Amino acid sequence: MKTYQVVLSKSYIVTIKAQSDEQAKRMSEFYTSDIKDLSTSKDRLERGFSIEEIENGVNEALEAEEVASTH
């Protein structure tokens, strides 16, 4: 198999209770992560691929907006 590097961009909406919008953005950036390979050995075998490494390239909160409390 050949090896490729793919730049992949994902965005998330994180609902967080915080003291301010700036703290909400900072804490969301720092305390969230999903950098893991979700494929199973069956997936890799049947589809002929292998994820070698996943590294975090960009982790930047773009916006914080206060929302109504649900409690």
C-alpha cells in the first residue's frame, strides 16, 4: 500500500458552562479531543487500509455564544 497524508477539517459545537465566552473557548479547545482511530481490524482488512498516525493540526475556537439554560 502507498502512504498518504490527508488534511482533514472537522468542526464541533461544544456546549459548556463557563464564567465568560473567552473561558468557554479556551476550555473547549484545551479539554476536548477525538484524535483516535475508530476503525476495527475487520474494517482495515476488508477495505485494505491502515491509519498510521493522527495528529492534531488546528484546534481553534471560532465563536462563543451564550445560550438559554436548560435547567
